[in-house]
Amino acid sequence: MIIEPLLNKECLTNNEIEQVQKQKQEYFLLASYLRTKGLKLYSYNSINNEIKEIIVNSSNTITLKPINRQLIAVDEDLEKCTVDPRLIYFEALHYNSAVKRVTNYKLGVIKDLCNLRPFNPDGINFYS
């Protein structure tokens, strides 16, 4: 149980109220993306011009769901990470390749820095 002190709005300044509101914000990825094996996830902050590696949390639990009278193991939370909508996320092999990718993006060689593929629940259809 977390006990938080009661704060009166009259005794706080505007900066303190803004700081408390920023601490309450949580950012969630509202979409699913396919990741490439062996590549790390990086974020690029265009305001501060900094690149950071993102830590991806992987789960160790599996949910058993009955489908057609069989129990099938489904891992719903395979990999999750918390994201900030102000940053650009992309995959790279290591830090040096991430720096090279950002440099190419700035020079206009690459049109889009994000190279994550959106998840398609229907799979790939070659004969459509």
C-alpha cells in the first residue's frame, strides 16, 4: 500500500503543481510492432539530439486458453516497454549503427527514422 501525503493547492506554487502533474503521466504504446531478432531498440530525442537504448521488459508467464478442446499456451505480454510520444523509436544492431542511422536521417538519405513494422494479425498473404 502506498501512502501519499495530502497536498493543498493553495500552499503549492504553479511550478510544483506542474511537476506533480508530470509525475502522474504515464505513456503507453497503443500499437504493436514486429521486432527484428538481434536488433536493439533505440530512441532519438530531436530536441536534445541524444540517442538512448530502450530496455524491453519480457514476461515469463504464459496464459493457457482453451481453443477447440485443447489448451494452447499464449504469451500475451511477450515484450513490453514504456514509450514517450515525443521521441522517435527505431531498431539498430549497436550504438554506432544507431548513430549512423540518425546521421543519415538528418542528411535526408533516410526519409523515416522509424523502421519498426506494424503488427498484422492476419499474417502475410502472398496471393491476394
